[in-house]
Amino acid sequence: MHKFESLEPRALLSSDYAGVALVFGPNGLGQAAANTFIEEVTVDDDGNVTGSQTWVDDRGGRDDYDDLSYDKIFKIDDGRMIRQDNEGFLNATPVETNGAQFLWADGYPAGWWLGEYENSTEELEVLVEIPGSGVSRSDFSGTYQYTAIGFNTDTARYFTESSTLSINNDLIRYSGDMPNDETFIIDVDERGVAHTDQEEYFFLSADGRTVIFVDTDSDDGELYIGIATRVDSTLTSSELVGSYNMGWGVVVGGGINFSQFRLDLEGDGEYQLYDLDEWDSGNFVRIEEGEWRISGSALILDEDNSDDDTTLYIGQDGRILIPHEEDAAFGSIPVFGVATRDLGNDGGGGTGPDDRVVFSVPGANQFSRPAIYQLESDSIWYQIDLLTSVGGPTITGDLVTWVDTMTGASTAAAVTGSGLALYTEASDTTWSYRILTDEVAGAQAIATELGVMISPDGYAHLTGLSATGDVLYFRQTAQDAPGGGSVWSFRNISTQDLDPAGATTPAITGLVSYATSWGGLNIAGLDAEGTIWSVWTAPTITNWRLSDLTTAYGSDPLVGGLTVYLTSWNGINIAGIDGAGALLVTWWVPSFGGDWVQSSLTAETNGPSLDPDTVSSFVSSWDGLNVVGVDLATGDVTTYWWAPGRQADGWAIASLTDAVPAGSPVIANGPVTGIAGPDSSLNVFGYTNSNAFVRYSWYPNQTWMATNLTTTAVAR
């Protein structure tokens, strides 16, 4: 069994970031006026910022302006951010602000900040984390989709443009109607800043896929800012489903309109658009809705009851959208801005910057050996190949993962050729390992059926079988081992507990380990006849005991698929599959005393038969019960589920394969792993026929999504 645990917030290393902004509004004569600004900033682990602001001076060109008007940034749970003080370049308090997160350390390719002021002045900034070192000219080279907005100082009119931009070493060439068809790079700062002969500055994002740029020379009659990203035509619709925060700018009739929106792309092909001002006021009324689709590298929003479309280009990782154009009464007009994905909502991350969930699940890496897929506090999935990360012996058997409740450290154990290995991740994301079999007195090596359970006191317990079938048990006992780390003890339950009591250890497989809320420790498995055997102990019992839960209570035998789920009302439920593929649950609640009962959920629901090699179970934060597996007849990933309030209706059936968007990667191979998170998410992991490791996930008020972790997780 695998379990979600909270992890103390990880300390990020200091990051450098840059922003470019267009500020516009009436001048002293009531006429349109605008200026461009640059900010170059460093943010520390606590969100404190230091840096500079520069602007266009009266002579043209970049010049110092003022100190930063804010000294801290805060990340909030819906992918947005706020500042302290909540100000932009004007060093004045806005009437309204909104901002989207932008640090690549948190998984965001780019972000934005919008401020609206009392005197009809507005500013829109686009921001990226920059690499900070090691950048050369070649890192900028490539083809991008860009969008730009600017001001003609001679005509006092604004303009937008969206098209393609190419960078080839020294040459930058714009397609579309830009003031400069091409410019030349004069020099490149290794931090990720390029300077051109037209007094433009280009800032490369930390992931190397996006640039923001600004013209700082008003002498040529034009000032503008822009953002450009490398686009992707291979992403599927299922990989775009989610929510995006959008900073938006259009020019209409010579004027300008900056806005902020929230875009929801649903798995059924529908979209909704909300105004973030209204959203913050608790008004969730849609201002637009319709259908969405992918066309090449573009996302098309087709508004209901209208002939109007809006086109946005899709960044390479699907976390950024660059607007291209939208239909208007007099034809299509270019749009400026950026939409960044809300990773806190649909990327798998918790409920706030200090309450992210961190969990790991075993998978396989590109070398077809056990690996860890880990969702961390930065809301990014990482793939960790322990052999590459830390070395040590080759993993030859099972791998289990958990988060140490004492230290907040991500932890794993694995069966290796050198014995049972314990892996621990440090705060700097490096891993170390120990061989518990060598360091614990009298320990024997677990050969098969490795499992982990966490008792109510927060300690971890590792269980499994020896090569001869003995039940083995490692227990975490303290956190002060010599040289650091935890202290472990060992027990051979078969020879130290069962044999002296005259109980012969049965030949069992499919072991599952679980700890009850009152401190009971349990290991369950099946013998060749399908009998459920439970090896167990409790706080009031000195030794481990053995119970036959099938013969003793007249239950039907099982062939596999053993999985356990526990309820908040202290119920124990041991589910498995019989010879016909039916899902049977052997269960107990305190009111039963010493008796157990078996129920057939397949008979109760007239549900499908399940492949016993694919079954898993989990319980949601609202006490929803779920048993998931692959339908033997259709191959669909199917869940048997129950939730409070369904007492009259009983259990229900749902196909997750049908629930995820069309074109999603299909989980088709066992085993399937189900996990419920404290952020109210439901998660199912499994393999496609091509052995890609896939996550199906669901959040309240959203549809199921599918993510190919093999292709999207960041290798570490």
C-alpha cells in the first residue's frame, strides 16, 4: 500500500527572474502615453526579493528608474501570486491587481502581473525565471510563436501583433507587422539576457523554451513588449485539460484593453471563461463558453452561439498558451498576453504553497527497472532512477515508497541482490541508501512480497517473505541512528512467533500490509487454495498470531487481487477476486465482535469481472470507498465505488477509461495502483500496452484527466 503524506515545504535555492512591462494611460494633457519597463530580480527561499527597475529615459535607451516597489512575492493555491506591497512599476497602489506564478522552480514557464490604477492607467507585465548562468547565443536559437503589444510615440496609438519569430545566432527575424523586421544580437549575458542593436532586451526562461522581450528605445517612434515560446503539435487534448490564468491585451479603435481571465478546458471538449475580478468576488458566472479543439500547434476556442473563434498557440510542455488572434466585429485582431496553467489545481498539487502534498509511486524507467515517480512540493512530477541517482546494488525485486512522517523525507525500500535497501531523499533532492540487512542484528533478507505500512505513531514497518517463505518484519524504532537516520529492528515472525505457538506458516502470496487506527499490525495473503490468511498483532498482544479468515467464517476462496481498505469507522475490508472474476470483500467492523463477513460486490451491482493481477483500493478524504481494476471483458480500467449518502443505492460502477478524454493514453496492463490524497484528489496509476506509466487523476468539480508520466516527468 502507498500513502499520501504532507511534506514540510522544500527550500528552493535563490532564483533570478526578469519582467518586462508596458504601462499606459493619459499624460498630463489627457492624451495617450506609454512606457516600457524592465525588472531584474532575485528571490530567496522565503519569497523576499531584491533587484532593480529600469525604463526608457528622455534620450531613448535603458536607464535606472527606482527601487522595486514590492519586497516579497507570495504563491497562492490556484496558480496565482500576489506581492507585498501589491504594486507594480508606478510605485502606487492599484485599484485592482492579479498575477500568475512564473518561477520555473515551481513548474511555470512564464507568468504575468496586471495592475489597474485610479487615473485610468494600467500596466501589464510578463515574467520568467531566467537561468542565471551558463547561457550562450545558441541557447536562444530556434523558432517561436510570439505576441507583442506596443505604442507608437509619433501617432500616440497602440498596436498588437502575433506571428512567428526566429532566432539564428545573431539574427532575430519577426514575421508579421512589427516595427523592426529584423534585429541583431550585440551581446549575450550568460545569465540569459540578450541585447540587440535596436535596444531590445530578450530574457530566456530557465527551461529554455520561452523568451520575453522589450524595446527600450523611444527615439525610433515605437516601444513594445512581447513574449514568445517554442510550440508543440504533439500534445493531445487530454494533456491540456485543466485551468489556466490569462493576462490579456487587445487594441480596439486605437485604444487598449488589458484584462485577466480564468480559462477552464474540460475533458468533454467544452470550455468556460471567467473574469478573474469577478472570480475573486465570488461571482463564478461564465462570461463565455463553447467548444475547444487542437489544430496542429494551436488551441481553438469556438464560442457558443457565435461565429467567433480565438486562437492560442500551445507551448512545448502544455503549461503555457500564447494568444494569436481573436475574432471581432471587423475581422480577426492580434491578441497580446499569456495563459499559464494552474498547477495547484490540475497538475496534482495540494491546497496552497505551504500545504502541498508530496507522494511517490513505483513505476519503471526507460531502462525497464523499478523507479520512483514523485509529485513534489513544487507541483512537478519527477522520475527518480535510484541506481542512477545514488548507485548501490541492482534492484532485483519489489520497490515500495512512502514519506517519513518524522522527518518529511521521501523514502523507499527495495529488494536488491545485497539485501533489503533503504533509500532516503535529503532536502537538496539527493538520495542516499543503506542496506538494512547488513546493519540490523540478526536480520534476514526479504526476497519477495515487500510491503510497507505506517502505524498511528508515525513509524514505518516493512514486511515480506524470505526465500524459504518465512514472514519477515523490519520496524522503524527511532530517529537517532549513529551517523544520522532512523533505527530499525528485525523479527522473523515465522520462527519467533508462529512456530513456538504451533502455527505453521502457510505458503502465501499477494501479501498486503496494513495498520489499524488502534495500532493493530496486519499482514494478509492467499494460499494455493484461495484461503485468506492474516498474520497480526495488536498493542495488547505480545506476539504475532495467525488466523484463517476464509475457513473460519465460511467465505469463498479467492484466486488473487488481494487489497485492503480501511474506513474512518474502524472497518477493515479485505477485497479479492474469485475464480469467476467476481469482486469479493471480506470485512469486519467493531460491532461484529470476533466475526467477519464476506460480500460479493459483483453480485450486488451486477458489475464486471476484474483481472486479479490489476486490483487496488483506496479511500477518499470524504470516506468514499474505491476498488479499481481492469475489466476482463472490455479491458477498461473500472472502479467499484461507494460514498456516504449512497446507503440506499449501494455500490456503483464507473469506467475510468471512458471518463478520461478521448485520445488519452490507455492503462491496459497490471498492476494498477490507486491512491487518494488529502487534497481531495483521486489517482490511479498503471501501464499502457507500450509500457508507458500513466496517471489518471480527478479533483472535485472536475473531470478525470490522463497524464503520461513516462514522457512528462522530469528525470532526476
